[in-house]
Amino acid sequence: MKPCDAEGIAREYLTGKRLEHSLSVARLAVSMGVALGLPAEDEDALYIAGVLHDIAKGLDGERQCELAERWHSENGLAPPSHNIALWHAPAAAWLIRRTRALRFCSAARWA
């Protein structure tokens, strides 16, 4: 997946300030990678993880819970937290996996 592909996916799920936030996080992730001395070839991965980290936040709580439960079940994890504010992270990881950005799921899960 290329950064422009990730931006396209983000635009399907996010609008307005939330989209701008995710684009800012993507740029910050790349800057942090540079500051930490990570290899330049990791910059695309950092950008993609940043831009996709919140793609489930715009979904309603019921859908977030459904996707979070799927993520946890498919990965042998305990059921998701009862705190609705945390459901978007595993829900985003599930969506990212389905958009073929498999290697970025871990970053989204812990974002």
C-alpha cells in the first residue's frame, strides 16, 4: 500500500477535522521516525499507520463494537474493553486488515 492509497481509504471513513487530524498524525509519525533515526524505507509505513489510525472513529458505537469484537476474536484476544472510547482502535485494525494494509495492523491497534 502506498501513502496515497491510505489517504483514499481515510477519505472514505473520515471528513473534516477528523481527516485533518489523521493527516497531521501521519506527518508527525514520519517526523518522529526521522528524529528517532528509523530507516527511510519505514517512512511510508509510518505515514500509512498515522493516516489510518482513526478510520473507525466516525462509525457509530454499535459498529465499532462489532468490529472490535471481530478483531479480538480473530486474534485470540479477550473481548474488547467496555469503554466505548477504546473500541475505535481494534475496529480500525480490523478495517485496515480488510483494506490489505496487513503489516500496519499492529500500529493501528495500539494508536
